[in-house]
Amino acid sequence: MGVPQLSRRVLQRLMRYYRFLVEVTAKRPVRTITSGEIAEALEIDATQVRKDLGAIGLIGLGRVGFDVCEICRAIRTTLGFDQRHEAVLIGAGHLGLALLNYPGFATFGLDIVAAFDVDRRKLGRTIGSCRIRSVDTLGSFIRQRRVPLAMITTPAEVAQQVTDLCVANGIKAIWNFSPTQLTVPKRVLVYHEHISLGLSVLAYHMNGRVSPA
Amino acid sequence: MGVPQLSRRVLQRLMRYYRFLVEVTAKRPVRTITSGEIAEALEIDATQVRKDLGAIGLIGLGRVGFDVCEICRAIRTTLGFDQRHEAVLIGAGHLGLALLNYPGFATFGLDIVAAFDVDRRKLGRTIGSCRIRSVDTLGSFIRQRRVPLAMITTPAEVAQQVTDLCVANGIKAIWNFSPTQLTVPKRVLVYHEHISLGLSVLAYHMNGRVSPA
DNA sequence: TAGATTGTTAATCGATTAACAATC
DNA sequence: TAGATTGTTAATCGATTAACAATC
């Protein structure tokens, strides 16, 4: 693998470039774009943009900039959006349903293939393209289908328990939407959507304090 | 205001300390805690913890550590959780409902006082403690009640339009859950919940690449 | 007291930004 | 060609970590 490992920060910037370019080209067809244009729109330094694009093998043209399609393709390949990734979702509450109904994931290769819940009344219902199953069958489902990702939208109290079950059955990564810290072996990646972190910044601001940067 | 301005990063760490301490004390009563204990649990350097706590005026005791109650109180005060902050929520889809039903916000002083939607069939329903109203009344509601925060859970296509309406009526801050960038005057703070950023890190990892840090 | 923990200063590290020759 | 934009190296900046005397 000639590609050097990319830090979270770089990955997230690449995602922002990608999202921006998709949005721009949706409005009007654009063949090329300069690092300066991306930088200005995203409030990032242009040098940073060139470095990031360089890091995934893109080469710009003097006086012209970068080919938009090439950038998009390179980002898709690097981040793996061109691969199909299966996921299960655990906890079919409102948040779970919101994620199940979100059509955008498909664009990124993410395919939620099943949802699980403990509530018997919910079992069998079909949301989006997947059926809600009993959490009793979660372990075997993950193991047999080798599902790499679990999205956890359960209450905080059961999140660790559910996580352990996923880990025991070979999950590779966990997308944690519950407001609690999870403990996992270090081969498993946990990405925690810290919804409360936003609140800290917002509350501070509403108190009349302005946070720099 | 003797308190220096705190960066986003510091604010977010304070939130993490707070959440951790609440969780710990819920399990068993703890009077004091050392920077090292917090650091270990949150995988942060202990010096960092001491600096952050020092920044909000806390003083530890040699050989003992910090008083847990004092830390919590100081964080609540600094971040403004002891103040009541009103918010409106715009877009009563699944995500909107999830947020309306989330009981945790009250702990942080956040009170969602109204929800708005364009769908006439949803109007009048009551979720949690607030009624779903027509988006036609959004502007006057914000203006008359001087609501400082808007949580946007609409589709991306209308997010900017809704934002403009909020801004025109004096909103102070926007919590953006829609997957689109918003433009606002700089007196208004936008906190963007970038759900897709997590996906970039997760997809990269599932592709077999391990992202450092 | 002895020893663990603090607050603070200094050193390190990494990320961001500036500068500029090379390029189209 | 002239001039805008690149890729890359060097400088800056800020955040993190290490070191250690002061403290309880």
C-alpha cells in the first residue's frame, strides 16, 4: 500500500471538499477548480487544500487548478465510498428511524442491511429497505454476514452491552450515537457522535461569551 | 469579565469532564478526584486536565485532587448550563422528533419551546412538551420570545432559507443538523453537526486503512 | 514526616501558514 | 509571453507533553 496513512483531520477535510464539490457541480457544471476557490468556500488555507489533494495523489495544473472529476474520484477511492459497506443499526427509536430513512448514505457506499430492537411491537416492520429484527438475532447476523459496522442508537444504558455483543461477533467499527463512552478492544474503531459537545459551544455563546476559532 | 475566552477545544473538553463526572458519581459517591484519574478515563494528558480546570478558576489540593462537586458547579456555570436557554426546532421529521424526545437537554438548561414544520398534517401534534406549529409563524415566534437558538433538522434544500428567516428575526445561534453549509452574518454562531465526517473516518477504516490518532 | 498531587514553566510536537521558484 | 496557480520548503503558530518545585 503506497498510500500513507491519513489522519482523522485530513480525512474529514477530504470529506468536506467532496461534499462541497458535489454541491457545486449540482448547481452548474464545472470542469476545474483551484485550491483557492475550495479554500475560500470552506474557510481553509489554500496551501492546506493543495497539500491534502497532493496527499491522495492529485496533481494540479499551473494556472488552471484541479480537475473536479478527478478530485471526486480520488476522494471516493481513498475514503472507500466506491466500495459497498454493510452496516447494522441497533435501536429503532426516533434517531434510529431518522438514520434508516436518510437516503444520503448510499452515496457513500453505506448500506444499512438490518435494524435491531428489543421492543417486540416494532419487530417485523420495514423501514427504508430493512426489516426490524429481534436483538436476539443480532450476534449471529453480524457473524454470518460479516457485517463490519454497527450503528448504535440505543439508550445509553444498554449501549455497552450491545457493543460487547457486536465486538464478540467480529464487528470492525462502531458508530456510536448514544451519549456514553464505550470500551472496546483496540482493533475496533469507535466513532462517537458527541451531540453534547455542540451544546457546550452553543451554551457558552448564548451566555454572551464568544469562543475564538 | 475576568474570565478569559475559552476555545472550542477547551469547551468541549470541559463538557467531556462534566459528562464523565456525572457518570462516575451516578455509580458511586465520590468526593474528590485527581487530574490523573480524569485523564486516564478520557485518554487525555493529566496536565491538560489541570490546565483546563485551572482556566475556569478551580484550584486543586496537593495529594488530594479536586472536589468533584466544585468541578461540576464550575463547569455548569462556565458553560451556562445553570441558565435556561430557549430553543426552537425546525423540521419535525424523524431526527427532529428524536431531539424533541431527548430528555437529556434539560440537564444542560436547554429547553425546546416549540417545533415548526411545513407539513400541515403534523401541525398541532404535541411532542415532548411542545406543539408543532406552522413554519409561517416561526419568524414572529422567535422575535417575540427572543429565542436565542434554532435547531435545524429540515432537509438540506430549505435549510438556508429557514436560517435566513431565523437570522432576520434576531436568532443568536444555530445548531445545524442538516447536511449543508449555511451562510450567516458573523454575529451569529453556527454549530454544524457534520454527520458525514464520521463516515469518512469509518469508511477509511473499513477499507483496511488505520487512521492514526 | 514522606509522598502523592498540584500549578506552572519549558520543551516538544504537529498542524497551519507564508514564501517562492517551477509550471502551464 | 505574462500571469495565475501549483508543489514544496521554511517559518510560524498553537496545542500538547514533560519536568519539577511547591503544596497539602
